[in-house]
Amino acid sequence: MPTRTVITQPFADQKPGTSGLRKKVTVFQQQHYLENFVQAIFDSIAAPQGATLVLGGDGRFYNRHAIQVILKMAAANGFGRVMVGRGGILSTPAASCVIRKYKTFGGIILSASHNPGGPEGDFGIKFNSSNGGPATETVTEAIFAKSKSLSQYRILEVGDVQIDAIGNSVLGEMTVEVIDPVADYTELMKSLFDFPAIKALLADGFRIKFDAMHAVNGPYAVEILQRMLGAPADSLMNIIPLEDFGGGHPDPNLTYAHDLVEIMYGDNAPDFGAASDGDGDRNMILGKHFFVTPSDSLALLAANATVVPAYKKGLAGVARSMPTSAAVDRVAQALKIPCYETPTGWKFFGNLMDAGKVTLCGEESFGTGSDHIREKDGLWAVLFWLNILAAQRMPVAKIVYAHWARFGRNVYSRHDYEGLPNEVAEGVMSHIQGNFSKLSGLSFGKYTVKYCDDFSYTDPADASVSAKQGVRIIFTDGSRIVFRLSGTGTEGATLRVYLEAYDADVANHTLDAQLALAELIQIAQQISELKKRTGREQPTVIT
Ligand code: VG1
Ligand code: CO
């Protein structure tokens, strides 16, 4: 079959962000745009002739087209086999699972995660290495450098390959193997958790509600929660994956998962509620009339890990991203295990896990995971919670209160200012950075600034340095304000303000995080001149 070498011009804007290249679908639809980036990946990863690649995505608009392009390019670039999820579908955690299980060279995941989909929405692509995790900073930099100098790409000139039935077909010298997107992941989950205990919990009338948000996790949830664990059909909602997620924003938080939130805060609310995002790697956990912050969730999973068969021997260590609250640090201290602080994005956890330093990790942005794969994992977190609930047989809120009573509470909130002009957002950041020396030692009411800095991280595995990962203002009592610019947005800039205060005496204080953090929110405004500089009175999203 003829391989065509296409002469092309490089694009200047293919810099991968927090997790891969994310752009508007219309940007990806430019001639050669997708092909260039795929060739930049292939040129940077030095795959041996005949290597195996895993390929799949969250099923959003443009997924099917991109799958065909990548298959034809993989064949023209010397790959021997591509394992593709049926229909081009693989959740991010399932892709990570398949890459590891079959010891493949790596994989390409098509997703813009929690960003909206559809012709006017977003698309994304990223390369994961043989450990199943997002490519390291070094590889990502190489891909970006290559994308800026690329002058040609190779593609097979053939018709489309069938991807809707399980089995093998041939593309040039390459085998296309269509796999069941759910089976390997399901088997892994079964090996980690106490399925009989969870099944018994559900059989005893414990009611759950899982919202797949019309995204990729629908079929996974049907198989695991409904078919294997026996949850009644009405425990699941929005389970049919749609190319535009039903017009919604597949981001499991209190703002965008409002259907579920209404149910969980309504009359006759179920005992447990959860949602996951576009590509299935995020999770939101709710109890009856109760929201568990992701930072607390991570801490709680760590504190209770030994009830889960896979973690019954304890944890090697834990890790959290810098903006994530220090709740898990307190658990690590009590368990006498190490706790690592990394920049935002999952790629940094993978190296710690490969080195055996960390078993559990998480981020404030509704991401939790463990060393079973090298991505965060939405359904895994749901099963972890159900396993704990099956063991403790207490309401979600009670479990969280008991945790706070033991460890104290890291009251936490994130305020996002979306769609700001780039120069305004950067102006806020440099204004704060310019005032570091003036801020140190300054007192604002009961809060005194201990120090401020720009977070920088040296990866213990490859010694790569990631600088300017967010501005931290740390107070003498351990409270923190963090300012950071998002690396996943596709329109203007998103400024994230992370607020955290430690409360040792939870029983006597308000549950309402916004109230409890009111003073810190004021200080954040004052330090950043946010209102004046952005003209915004309120954040776009509060989580
Ligand atoms: C956001 C989150 C970050 C997460 C990333 C990818 O990044 O804050 O914690 O790792 O999304 O998540 P940023 O740069 O916009 O803050 V997902 O579910 O897109 O893979
Ligand atoms: Co995601």
C-alpha cells in the first residue's frame, strides 16, 4: 500500500499543556494540524520498528476521524500493531491499564477531558509512555520542539479501517486489533476491590447514584456498578456517551454536575453519589446532602486504604499536587509514610510510582489514583469509596466528620476566573510575583505571611526542573493562598486561586468553606488586585 509523504508547514502553537495538546475542534480541523502533531509525537518517541501502540479516546466529536488518521500514520511510521478500543473508545484510565497490561510501547489518548465537546467544543491528544502515564516533561518538550520544525509527515493512502467490531485487520504492514474497551479495566478493578462486600452493601438497600455525564464512563459504570455489583438500573444516569456530552460540560463538580447535585441534596436523596468527567479520570464524591472535597477524599482514602484488598499491606507513600490541600500530609504523618508535593498534572506522579515511592496520589481538581495504573481514575475512586462504605457501614458525612475529628480539617476552596484576556491574567501573576519581598512578614488580621515563592520541582527520576508552577503565599499558621494559570484551557486564560486554612476544632465551626475562608478570600483579593485588574466581581466557578 502506498505511503505518502506530505510536505507541510510547522504550526507554532502546538505546545502541550497540563495534559497534552488541547485546542478547539476548529483548530484541529485546519489542514495538516492533527497530522503534524502526530508526526511530531512519532518523531520524538523513538519507537522501535514493529512496536505496539494503544489508541482510543473519550468519543467526543472528531474522535473517529482522528483515530483513522492516526492508524494510517502509525502504519506509515513503522508500527507493527495498534490496539484500538472498539468504536475508538477508551477511557483515560482504561488506556493506561491496557498500555501496562500488554506491555506496549505506549499509547495515544484522544480527549479534552472535562472541556466541552462538539463541533464548537474542544479536542485533545496526548502521548502516554510504556508505564501507562502521560509523557514526561522531557518528552513533551521534545514533541513541542519537533512540531515547530516539522516539514513533512507520512501517511498510508488507504480507505478507512473498521473499528466497530472486535478482531484484527491489516493496514499495510501493521495489524489493527480492535479490543473491548471495558474488559481489561473491569478485570483490574475486580482484582483490587472487595466486590463481594460492595455487592452485599448494595443488596442491603444502600442507594447510590452515578452520573456519567454523557461521557466515556457510561459503559464502564454499566458493566461494573450495575452488572457486576448489582446496583439497580436507576442508580446510573446519563450513561450514553454522546459526541457533545449532550451539550453539557463534562466536569464533575458542584457547578457542572448540577443534575446529580440536585438529587443528592433533594428529598429522598440516595446514600452515595458520584460523577466522572469526559475521559473518565476525574471523580466527584457526594453523600446525602454532603459534598466531599477532593483533597479530603484523597486524605480519607489514604487513612482507610487497608480495608481495600489491594492496599491491605499499607501504602509506600502518598503524593499530592502543590495546590491540593495538605489534608493528606496529616494522614501521611500519622501513618509515618512519606508525602510528596508535585506540580499540577498527573505526569509527575508516574515517576514516583515507578520508583515505588508512592501508592496513592491526588489533586484538588477531582483527581485521585493509585499505582494500579499511571493516570487518575474516576471509577476506581468510586469503588474505593464504596469499599470503605461497605466496611464501615456509616453515612458518608459521618465518615468525613470522624476523619476531621481525628486529623483536623483543611478547609479548602478553589476559585476559577475563566476566559480572561491573557495579558490581564499574566498581569495579576506578575503583580504578585513583583511583591514577594514586600509581602514577607506582613500581617493581615490574624494571618501573617511566612513566605511566598514560585513553586519549582525537580523530578527525582529524570532531574528535569519544572519552574513557575504557581505562586504560593504561605502563612505562619500553615494557611495558604496559591495563584496559578491553567494549562488546559482553550480560550483566553483561566486564573485559579486556591485557598486553604487549617481548622483543628471542626466541631465548633461552620461547615461552609466560603464562610470559613472569607478572610483569606479578602486577603487574596487585596494581594492580587484581582477585581481591579480583571473587572470581575465573582469567580466563574467555585469548587
Ligand atoms: C487541570 C487541573 C489539574 C489536572 C488537569 C488535567 O489543569 O487543575 O489538576 O491535572 O486539569 O485533568 P489546569 O492546568 O487547567 O489547572 V484532566 O481530567 O484534563 O486529564
Ligand atoms: Co479528565
